[in-house]
Amino acid sequence: MLRRGFLKFLVATPLGRFLSGVLAASTSSLAIYFHVSHTDVKRGAAGGERVIALPYPRLRGSVSVEEALANRRSVREFREEPLTLEELGQILWAAYGISEVTYGLRTAPSAGAQYPLELYAVVGERGVEAQGGFLTPGVYHYDPHAHTISLRKEGDYRRELYHAALDQIWVLTAPVSLVFTAVYSRTARVYGERGRVRYVPMDLGHAGQNVYLQATAMGLGTVAVGAFYDEEVARILDLPAEETPLYIMPIGRPLTRYRLAEDELVRYFERRRRR
Ligand SMILES: Cc1cc2nc3c(=O)[nH]c(=O)nc-3n(C[C@H](O)[C@H](O)[C@H](O)COP(=O)(O)O)c2cc1C
């Protein structure tokens, strides 16, 4: 009875919603912290998992939000050039990194601060330049709390991923593809079915747009790919059963740059206002 009353308070009042967000944030970030410090480090020692510290993210850039919004386009043709480790780190941070250090809140909003998404980078052969060489090709998992990636599976899996994505060639030609997955239960345990069908996809949209905007601001390009065989992607990435793949986002240097000129946009509006 008391429990039901407390739950009602948590969801039905503004103060309750605020508190549930804060509680959720603190417990989930603690859980993630311990997950990383125990599970991953142990597995790293036993299984030879390699952990790579990413360069710290830059919090200043030279492109305004307005310019990034205006010049963002889905990019499907990439140059045959690697990303740098700095670029990969910056994109991962923008996607789902830490932007608040008390509760471990992220660059993307998340319902109840439950952070249901996990983020992987599928790195191709010579896909990422690092310290005068290249990152070992493979599937890397991003740890936002340490801003590191750990190698989960060695090998160039771009061709397999491309086939899993219905032969969309940009998945093969991009030097790196990010893969977002979701652990639905993180959000569903707080919000039930509404969390599952509404909030998790909304969370994904926010993080995906962060990738688009950060890529655009850095002169890189991406495209959100939602068409793929889930089971195939899960197999390629060796995903745990609780994780569902949601987006593949190939990242690379665009073959051509899209630029919107202000006067072009003004002419567009004026023509429509005259109608
Ligand atoms: C949920 C979702 C799924 C998408 N899936 C694909 C896809 O599988 N392949 C692809 O090439 N583009 C995909 N796109 C990109 C859209 O085609 C693109 O956003 C749209 O054509 C508008 O172009 P713009 O992004 O340049 O504004 C997807 C976009 C969204 C939001």
C-alpha cells in the first residue's frame, strides 16, 4: 500500500518526477561505474580485452549550432580516408558521453536518466589513425564514464555488417560505423510499456542527432541506418541477449559537402509566402 502510494507520488507529482529522475540517475550511474570497474577490467585481464583511452573531448568548436543544423545532411559517399582517434572519441562523446559529473548525466537527454543505450564502433582495416599507426580493426564498446573503448572482437566486420544492412554500400565504405543498441528493461522497469515503445526510441533519436551534428561540425558525415536484420547485427557484434541493435551510423569524410546558403533559404521562404 505504502509502496503503491510512493510510486504514485513519484510519477504523478512534479517533485516526485524530479526525485525519481535523480534517484534513477544516481543508481544507474553507480551500477554502470561498478559494471565497468569490476566486470570489464576483470575480463580485460583474463580475456586479453584491450582498453583504449580516448583523447579527452573538446568542449569548444568553431562551427555554430545553427551552421551544423543548416549543413547537416545524410551522407552516403565517403572518401577512402581514416578517422583520427580524436575524431572518433569526439563523436562518441557527443553521441552519449558524460556532460555532468555529479550524477553522470549525458550529452543526450534520457527518460528518467535511465540511459538504455549502449554504443559500439565497428572499426575497419586502417579505419582509425592512432599514434602514427592504425587501431586494430574490430568491434569496440564505448564506456562513457571512463571515455574509453574496449576491443570486444578483433577483425574487419564491415562487410558482414553491410550484408546485414541489406547491402547498403555506405556501411562497407565508411571507415567506421557506430552501432547503437538498447537495453529496453532499463527504461521499462521505470515506465513500463510506455518506456519501451516511446521513450527508448526517443532517447535514440536524441543521441543519433548528436552524432549527426557533431559529425557535421567536424567536416565529417554520417547517415542513420535503421534497415538491417537485427539477429545478424546482434551476431556480428556478439551482443548479449538483453541488447537490441537500433541504429547503424557509418562515419567518414564526405565525398562532397552540403552547404545551405542563407539567401537560398530566404528565397525558398519568400516563394512560398507569395503563394
Ligand atoms: C529512423 C530512420 C531510419 C533510417 N534508415 C535509413 C537507412 O536504412 N538507410 C539510409 O540510407 N538512410 C536511412 N535514414 C536516413 C533518411 O533516409 C534521411 O534522414 C532522409 O532521407 C532525409 O535526409 P537528410 O537526413 O539528409 O535530411 C533513416 C533515417 C531515420 C530517421
